[in-house]
Amino acid sequence: MEAKAMEEQKATFKERKYQIQEEKRRIMKEAVMNKKLEQEQEIMFMDTHCLDDEQKAYVSAMPAQILAWMGGFGGGASGGNGGV
């Protein structure tokens, strides 16, 4: 009986470890997405007055690329949030 209880406890610990690893992956993915969003926000609302023409052209093209990526990633014009 003691061996069976130990095996059950071992299986429980293993499952909990897996759940913790999955949660850690989710949190890390969310952190990466948040960082990317911050960078995209900076680009979308960047003051271009102090940039040269080449830099302005690059920064001006980025919002369209960001929006296109968001539309493709999120499933359409809703930006990935289900139209909410």
C-alpha cells in the first residue's frame, strides 16, 4: 500500500510540475507579446519631425505592416480580440 501511495504522490508531483512549466511558458509568451506591442506602439506614434527622409519613409511604412500583421495574426480586422 505504501508503494502505491508513493507512486500516486509521484504522479501528482509530475503533473503539477508540468502545469507549472506550461504556466511559465504562457507567462513568457505573454511578456514577449507585451514587449512587441510596446515597440509597435512607439513606432505607430513616433514623432518623425527630427528624422531624415529615409527614416521617415521607413517609419511611415511600419504602421501599415504592423496592422497587416495584426490582421493576419488575429483573424481579420478585429485585431485578434474577437471584435471586442
